Amino acid sequence: MMVKPKHQRLILVVLAVAAMLGAVLLAMWGLQDRAAYFVTPSDIAAGKVQPDKAMRLGGMVVKGSLKRDPDGLTVRFTVSDTKFETPVVFRGITPDLFKEGNGVIAEGRLESNGLFVADNILAKHDERYMPPQMANEVTAR
Amino acid sequence: MIAEAGLAALWLAAALAALQLALSCGLGGEQGRSIQTIRAVALAQGLLTLIAFGALIAVFLNSDMSVLLVAENSHSQKPWMYKFAGAWGNHEGSMLLWVTVLALAGAVVALFERRLDERTLGATLGAQAALALGFFAFLLFASNPFERLDPAPIDGRGLNPLLQDPGLAFHPPTLYLGYVGLSVAFSFAVGGLLRANVGPAIARAMRPWVLAAWVLLTLGITAGSYWAYYELGWGGWWFWDPVENASLMPWLAATALLHSVNVLAARGGLRAWTMMLALVAFSMSMVGTFLVRSGILTSVHAFAVDPTRGTFILALLALYIGAALTLFALRVAKVKEGAPFEIVSREAGLVANNLLLSVILGIVFLGTLYPLIAEAVSGEKLSVGPPYFNSVASPLALGLAALMMIAPQLRWRRDALPLLPRFAPGVLVASAVLAGSFILTPGIGLLPRLGLAIGAGLLPASLLPLFGRSLKRTPLAVWGMAMAHFGVAVAILGMASDSAFTKERLVAARPGETIEIGPWLIEFRNVMPVAGPNWTAIEGELRASKGTGVTVLKPQSRYFPSPPTTTNEAAIKTSWNGQLYAVLGEQDEQGRWQLRLWWKPFVTLIWLGGILIGLGGALALIGRLVRERRQRIRGEEAFA
């Protein structure tokens, strides 16, 4: 059964609109609990951060704070946004550009005792890169 | 001197773009002469831009430190190949490359497009000039690559060591050629809509450009993925980073366009939809450029955070996309209805393909831009990563692959039962693998399991369109389609195998210790200092054995003095059934070294699949071009 070209066009338009609506609904559903919020040590200090939720902590690695556990694999350091500091623990090889005094983004969860457990560390990729949030802080000072 | 010449060439080219736009607006009266003038102007504009780009390469190769860009991004002691590639390993240089490709693409259209009627061609070249003009303005006013520096430093700051890699010489230019190749499809769509000439002719003019751009995007994305895999030392091949998404979005749109443009060229259907996709595909290229170049998203790829540039590109983006969508809305009523087809037909299969691809594109687009939207609306900063994209987009991609087992075997316009014998091979293989996976590897996740099944089913199913044909007389385009679909199956198998079967170990080990991973036994021998042309490194020696035979892996931790940086060079051993991947970390106080090891079964299939997809596209492109040439010669003979 062949439909008229005019009707066929209408059907296709309806399908396209439905698909786009579907995409938006799917995306909204997916984003609801899968977006990781970007937090700073100040947010944590202000008690705005829910523990045990996936998030990204951004800031600078405080100079002199980088320590290694006896197992040789776990590193501990402090992240600062120039106002407040958060202790971070990470088990693994830190990325090439991760070092004291540099910008860092730690992906992980905040424990209820205030320790941030990172399961991934992102360091800046370019010498001029710093998290935009940090750039705001630095220029504001 | 060279820098000034380059800048002058750029200004001249911009002026010619303005002239080209004006001429095409005035096209009408003396058509014959005017289109010849436009052609000449487009050609001159392309050549001048090429000269400007050549000048940039020259100042980089000469290490002319009085040019700001060279001083900031190059170093006199660098190997020449990285001086060369360094020309586009930075913001200004990469934008100049972008404009160069844009202008050259316009020149090629002006030179070789002979079938389209002159008014449509004129409008197309006008649109291309309008695009070029905006990006010329961006270069000249907001990111001049030829700016001088006084006093000139002696050595320069050097290029980010991560970017000192053969992959860099190949990856960005390939992607840019792909991005900008889509600009031609955009211009053709604008030309067709303006002149109310949307039909098979415009689809045939557009098709080689879409194919070429798509092939380059495919290869560029594949290369980028492999580069990130071995260079970043994270063992992953796709991170859903905004910059990766920036290349994936145009690819998704181009893939949809590639399929719908065939419906329009072959059957005269999906007219308005194809034009829409052509507009969207290049818009996605521009959105990608905006995301990458503005540094607006917290991305590991971001070059620099510069609000002026971001605003400039955003304004260009809003102007072009807004104008294109307005034009579409105003002119869509003039687009004729396409030829009808039934629910079971090749066309319907391609509509389903297009809808699925568009939904995936929408999901990736919203996920990538959501952080921007959320920050603008509520001030909250957040990032969207693998948990969202993997769980929302991957099932749809697998659905698309399942559709691929069936749709290419359907006939145009209408298909009759029985369909089952044609679908049986794919479905049988897929079910067998699915059942087998429950018995052999009960522990793997749902998505990898489905991936293995659908990938395995698609292997035979993708070749079925060749079945029953005389292989010699089968058009190259059909061979290309089969190859590309086969490549999709191969890539899916690689992805599924990587996520289902990868083994990972993280250890702190002393030289002499032995580590077991997957089927491998790895002996950590020692750590030695080594030196390269512009770096020094410590190098670990690992002896991996699996029954008989020993392979040696030498992961390095490299130190580059300018700018002072350390990078990890992963050691990768490829065998027929997978890759062994080793990263050397730091040494602790007790003399132990951090080692991170992965055994990744069949991971190489991911990039092998990508290459097959690209080659399939290239085969189809060659087939189309050869056939068109033959037809044109035949047509000329008939005319004579």
C-alpha cells in the first residue's frame, strides 16, 4: 500500500519531531543522576556538598602536601581554591601533568569524614590550561 | 618579511571573499560572465589563503622567534617534523588551517563543479564566501597568527610534549579537512534552498564532498582515539571528553547525511530532510570548533581560556546557524515532495537509520552542552561523562547496528516477503554468540554482551548485499558499503571485547619481581636512564611471556626540559589476540616502582574497524567519481 506523497511527508515530519522529542526526554532522564557536579573546597567547607555522590573536585595541589602511603600506590594531597582546603586520597599512577602547585581535577566521592576519595585524576593538558573556575578565582584576587 | 607577506595574503583573500559574496548576490543579468568571474575569484582566494598558510609553516620551520606564535609554541632545538606540525598545534595556527581548507574547498567547487546550473552554483559559492569571510574576520581581528614579538627570544617556549607525537602531524589536519569538507555540503544546501532547486542534481553535487568529509572524519577520529589511547597512558580509547564529542557530533550528522543524500540522489526522496542534515552537519563542525577554541568547557584539550575569542566564535556560530535555519524555514515550502515508498523498503530503512543517528546526535549534543546550559541557568558547575553517554547513547548505537544487519538488503521503494532467509545468517550468528556468552562468560555486563552478539551477527550480515551479485559487475559503492558495515561490526566487537575482558593490575614492584596478568607472566627486570633528541627518560624493562617466547616492553617516563614537563610513554605489545599495555609510574622511598598493566583482548579491532569504515567510504567515493566521469564523457560524446 503506497500512501500519497503529501501524507508521507507529513508522517516523516511527525516521526522526525517525535525522534527529537525522544532524544530530549532520554537526555533529560540520563542527565538527572549522571551529571557530576563540579565542586571546590569552598563548597565543601560551606556544607553544600552531599557525600557519596559522583562529583569532580577542582583546585590547585597545595605545595608540600603530596604524600605517598607505604603501599607505594596510594597518594594523598590537599586541594585548595585559595580559601579552603580539602584532603584527597587516590590509588594509582598520577597523570603526567599532575604536580604540586598545578591545577587538578579529581573525580570521585566525598566521604562523610571530609576526605575526598578520587578514582580518577585529571591534570591540565596544556601549560596554559587551568580549570575556568580556578582562573576566575585567580583573576578575582 | 615572510610573516608580513602571509598577513598581506590573508587580508587580500578576505577582500576577495567579500567580492565573491557581492558578485554572487548580484548574479542574475549577465550570467555567463559573472559565474566565470566568481570562479576566478574563488580560485584566487583559495591560493592566497594557501600562501598565508605556507608562510606560517615557513616561519615555524625557520624558527623565526620574532613571531609571537612561534616563540610561544615552538623551540629552535625541536625536531623539524614537530616544528612543522607545531604550526597547527596551537589556536591561531589551527584556525588558519581551518580557513585555508575552507577557502580551498570553495576553490575546488568553483573549478570542478560543472553539472549544477549556474544560478545554484553561484549561490553556493556565495554561501561559501560568506562562511569564509566570518572566519577571515576572526583570524584577522581576534587571532592573528603573524603577530610580531619584540624583542625576540632566543629559543622559544616549546610545544607541549604531549603534542610532540607523529599522531599530531596527521590527526588535526585530517579532522579539519573533514569538518570543513562539510562546509561545502552546507553551501550546496544554502544554494539549493535559495534557488528552489532541491533535487537529485544537488544531491549528486553534494555527495562526493559528504563522502570525502566523512572518510576524513572517520579516519581522524580513529587516529585521535588511538593517539589518546597510547599517549595519555590511561588505557582508555574514548573518554567522552567535550573535544572528542566535538568531532563525534559532525561525524554522526555526516553519517546520517551520507545515507540520506543517497536516497535523494538515487530516488529523489527525503529532500527537505537532506538539506536540513547538510545544514546541521556543518553547524556541528562549527559548534565543535567553538567548544574547542573557546576553552569554554573544562576539557583536558582546551588550549586557552580567552573570552574575546569565545564570544567572537559564538557570534559567528549564532549568525550562520541562525541564518541557515531561517533560510530553511522560509524556503522549505518550495521544496517538492519526494518520491513515495513503502514501510518495508530501503528508503524506510534509511529513514530509521537517520532517525536513530539524529537521536544519538541529540543525546551527545545535549550531554556535551548541558554543563554550559546548567551554568548559565542556575550557576551550577558540573560535568557530564561516561556514565551518561555510555548508558544513554550506547543502546541506541547497538540498535542501529542491529538495523544494519537488515536494511541494506531491502529493495528500493518496496520489498516483498519472504524476508526471513535474507536475515537469517546475521540473526542466527547473533543468537548463537549471545547464548554462548551466557555459558562461557556469565559475568560480563549487558552492553558488552549485546555488543559481542550484534557485532558477530553483523560480520556475515554486512556482506550479504554482495551475495548473489556478479562480483565483477557490482558497483564499487556497494563494495564500499559492505566494507564500511563490516568495519562497524569489527569495531563493535573490539569495543565489547575491551569492556568485557580487559584485565588490569596496579602494583608497586622492585626489579626482579614477577607479575601475573591475564595469560601473561611479566618479569620486571630493571630501570635505566635513556635520552632522546629533546628529552631524557627513565625506562623500565619488562619481559612478558605466555608459555613460549618472550617479548620485551619498555615503558618510559620522559622529561622534557622546555617547557619543563614529564610525560609517560606507555609500552604496548600487540599480538594477534590483543594488546599488553604497560605504564611506568614513579619510584617510592623504598625503591619500588609503580607499574600499571593492562591485558586488552582484541582491543585493536576498534581501530582496525575504524580504518575499514574509512576505507569503505573511500572505495564508495572512488566508485562514484569514476562512474560520474564515465557518464560525463559518454554524455559529451552523445552531445557531439
